Amino acid sequence: MSPLDLLLPYQRAWVDDTSRFKIWNASRQIGKSFTAACEAVRDCELHPGTLWIVLSAGERQSLEWMEKAKQWVQAFHLAIRYSEERPTAEAQIKSAEIRFANCSRIIALPANPDTARGYSGNLILDEFAIHKDSTEIWRALYPTITNPLKRQLKVRVMSTPKGEGNMFHSLWIKDGWSKHRTTIHDAIQSGLHLDPEELRTQCSDQDTWLQEFCCEFIDSRRTAFSYEMLTACESQDASLIWPTGYHPTGPLYLGIDVGSIHDPTVAVTFERLGTRYHLRERLILQGIELSQQDALLHHAITRATRIGIDASGIGLDLAQRLRRQHGSKVIPQVTTAPWKRQAFARLQHRFNDHAIAIPPDPTLRDDFHAYEVHGAGETATYRAPRTEDGHSDTASATAHALDIAESTHPTAFTSTDAQTALNAIATHRPPSLQPRPTYRPRRL
């Protein structure tokens, strides 16, 4: 039995491909580094004096890659000498080397442009999409790789996608490469023992699943809510104005995004029927001072089961007043970046699952569609461009409504929460624009 028989079909296809330039767009957890190590070790065995250079994203990744290479050394029953170069015993490695009896070598390096310029050999760029300076690394390497005075060096580029703004994506869409693409579904069909549904439930959002496991390059800046997603959730049963004589049978959740003169305050009421949320009313308070908004929101707040309100910036004063008036069912929320990432990812999931019903209205559609998500997963940020109509205030209010419906919140808005909101004001506004609160934040 050959050690190559350990490989699954898609891994064997990569190893057997002798093209000079190969690139692999691969799902996570399918053994791409393990496979690349097999090719390098086998090539070193068959061709004395061969040199392979492996650039990984960091020290940990470099050492892990070399461990995979040593596994293949054992599988092929080869004699090697392994060494690591460190300036001091505690310092990070400068390089790690496997030296074979026939003078072939594999050298692993943490990736940066300077180390890339110092070597000339066959090249493996491992998880190239997450290299910090992928463009500069490629610029440093390309002249050496293509130098006609040197022998025909081989290039192996492999990674899981990480958006479109990196050199891995640029190389993937270029001609002249032997391209391999392996999604998690391809790997499972080839015999890899993984549960795709279990993997999917661990993803924080749909974009993470598509990029990390389905090999799709997710644009780092795109709309959070597509028109197709929104129109699929439109229903004549939903409305922007409370239906005359309507008596709800399910709990009502009110989300409030606070504005004043320049941006409107928007309040949306959703009724939960079974597993679906139906929009029943949207209030838009445009050009109305905060001190006058309490009375206009009173009826919607009174009938709601729970209320989630933006307590960031100018919303803090209104949020505290409404909580004093209506009690603990009013839950102020400081809209930090982690909160937005969680709340809007949840909102995307609900629209994808058709668990939200909205009326067919073009202005409503545009409000949601304008919201942008930058990045994916734990680094995703959600934001909306400012227009003369606001900045996706309905989408923000809806995120508050769904958050209050599905999250567990503390019953008290503490003085610490209030101070966090005040600190956010001071951080994001110049001194001349800082509000001067006439109250002292206190525990409610």
C-alpha cells in the first residue's frame, strides 16, 4: 500500500497535478495543508536537491504545517533532520527546516515581504488570503519565480476565501493557473467524514458559511438585505399603519431608533404569530424635538409587550425617560459594534428564513436594502449611508424589535450602561457638538 492511498480523491487530484502554477480555493477543515505537505515531501524524495519554501500566515501556522510534513516523512519512511532558527530561546522562529538525506529541503517561514525575498525555490503559499501583506509578498516573490535564469520553479497557492480585496482572489480570477475548487460538500462526497449541518450551525451568519465552507468570495462591502430577500418576505397581511379595529392575538415587540432634527425617530411594532413576525405599524417622527416625542410614542409603547430602544448618543435621555414612565418593559440598548453584528446577523437569518412579514412598499424595501455589511463573521461591521431620508432608520428599529423579542436582557438599565452611552458620545463627537445633559445618570 502506498502512502498516497491515504489521500481522498480531491487531495490525490491536487498531488497528481504537475502543473507549474496551481491554485486551490478550498473549504476549511478538508486537509489542504496536509495535502500540500504530501506533494512537497514526495517531490523532495523523488528529486534530490529540491527546495520547497512554505510561507504561512504566522509562526503557529508554520509549525503546524511542518508537523504535517513530518507525518508524511514517517509515512514514506524517510530519514530527515529537523531544525528551527530562533534569535533566542523565547523568540519567535525565523525559519523551520526539514533536511532530507538526499540534500532536499523544506523551509517554513512566517510570511512577510522581507523573508520572501531571501529565498529562491519552489513555493507554497499556505492560507494566502489571510496573509497580512499578500500583495507585497507576491510582488517580492514574482520576479524570482519567473526569472528565466533559474529553473522552472513550481508555485502552489491555497486558501479559504477571505473577501475580494486580497492577492489570493486576484490570482484566482487570473488565467494561466491550474485551478482546483473544493467545497465542504465536495469533500464529504469524496469520503471526508464531517456533518455539514453541524458545521453550518456553528457559523455566525450565512456569509460566513458561504465563504468559509462553500468557497465563495464575499465582497467586503455589500448590502445586508438584497431585494430578492425582502420581496420574498412581503405580505398583504403586514402593514405600515395600524389596521383599524385590529386586535392582536400575539405578543407585540416595539423597536425604536432615535433621531431628532436631522434624522427621524422611527418606531416599528411587530406581532409574533407562531414563528413569524408581522409588521403592524411604523411611526416616523421627523423634525420633532426629543422632549416632544414621549407623547407621540405613548400609545405604541402602552400596547407593546416589550420595547427595545436605542440608548446611544441622543437616544439616552429619551430611553431613560420612557423607562421611568413605562417601567422595565422598556429596555434601553447601547448600539455597540458587537451588538450590531449580533442583532443584524439575526435579522438577516430571519429574512432568509421568511420569518418576517413586511408590506410591499418600495420605500421600506430601499430602507433595508441600503444597509451595508463590511466583512464577514466575527469581523463583520454593519452600517448605513446617510441620505436625505435618514440612514436606514427602519432597519435599525427592526433590529431593536427582533433583538428584544429573542434576546435575554437584564431588567435594569444601570448607571454603567448610561455612562457607556455618554462615553460613546464623547468619543464620536467633537467637543463643540457634545450634548450637555441636565441630569445625572443613575440606576433605574
